[in-house]
Amino acid sequence: MYVKPIQVPFHVLQYEALVRRLNPCAAHEDIRSLYKRAIAGYRGERSMSYPLCYLPE
């Protein structure tokens, strides 16, 4: 079985660049929450590779 290596999704990189450019303001909390949700999804997907390595092919 071919398993594709996990890479940071492009939309996470876009959110990261956008958050870096924003001024610390309460009006941009919705963008920050989208970034946090996207990065949490990526980290959850990345953390699943460890338990899955113990499954047989």
C-alpha cells in the first residue's frame, strides 16, 4: 500500500502568513480561530501516523 507523507496543507500556510501580517486586534479573532482550527486538524492528522505504524500492512 502506498502511503502519502503528511505535509502541511496549503491553506494552513496561507492562514499562518495572514496571521503574521495582522495587527493584534479583536476584530481579527475570527481569522485567528480559523487558523487555530486548521493547525489543530493538521496536528491531529500528524499524530495519527504513530498509532497507525503498528498496524499490519
